[in-house]
Amino acid sequence: MEKRLSLNEITFRRSIQTIKADVYLNKQLFERFNGDGLCVSTPTGSTAYNKSLGEAIVSPTLKAIQMSEMSSINNRVYRTISSSIVIGERESITVVPEPGLEDYYFIGMDGIEFKHSTHIKKIKYQVSPKAVYFVNFRKPTFWRRVHQAFIGPDDIA
């Protein structure tokens, strides 16, 4: 089993076809996913790919991760919640791809893409106990920077 850490987000997708996978929350089956892929982001990464998927910006003061769906397909067999899920530091998300698919999977971590064969049995996501600290020489708070980046010039106090 290989372990990796991500500062922003991890994406899981296929080259052309949709991903079919069971998604477990804390070892309990939550949903059967069929769609373009999944994006699991940290609060730091919630303003990037996750936001472009239309999901929430998460405060960096929270120890959490957010799983967002990429173009899910819902039918009688594959049912998803069709919105993001935010879990805390004592929880986990496990994705188990449907076996027997012949295409390759792509895992993207903080902008670096890894190509894997279909031998992926499962991917487990959880909040790392390790913390990242940033030196901040700028005055603006996180929410002020979000406002400036996405809403506009300093028109609020």
C-alpha cells in the first residue's frame, strides 16, 4: 500500500470512460458512483478545482476534507448524493473501483498526474495528522484573500 500526502486536492478519473466505483464512508457503503471522476480536496485546495466544480470553500481552520463529484450519472444502479461531502479528521472515504475495467485510471495530486493500470483495488482518503504552517507576511486574512480573488477589488471594510 502506497501513502501520499496532498496539500490541495487529489483527483481520480479515467481517460475516456466514466468511473464506476463504490464509495464508503467509515467502512460503510455510502453510494455507488458512476461519472467522470472524484475530487477530494483539503480546505487549502477548496478554492481551486473543488470550487470550479461548484462546491464549497472550506475554512482552513477546519481539519476536514471534501469529496466532490465530477459529472455524476444517476440511474437505477448507480445512485449518488450529487453534492460534495465534508468529513472530519476521525473519518475516512474509501473508493473501490469496479473490477474488470480495461482502461487506465489517472490520479492527479496537486497538479501532478499519475497514470495507473486497473489494478487499483481501493483508494482511502483521510485527514493527515501532519500540519502545514505558512509564514504570512501579508495582512489579509484567508476570507479577505478569497474575496479579493473571486469577488473583486477592496470594496468592503
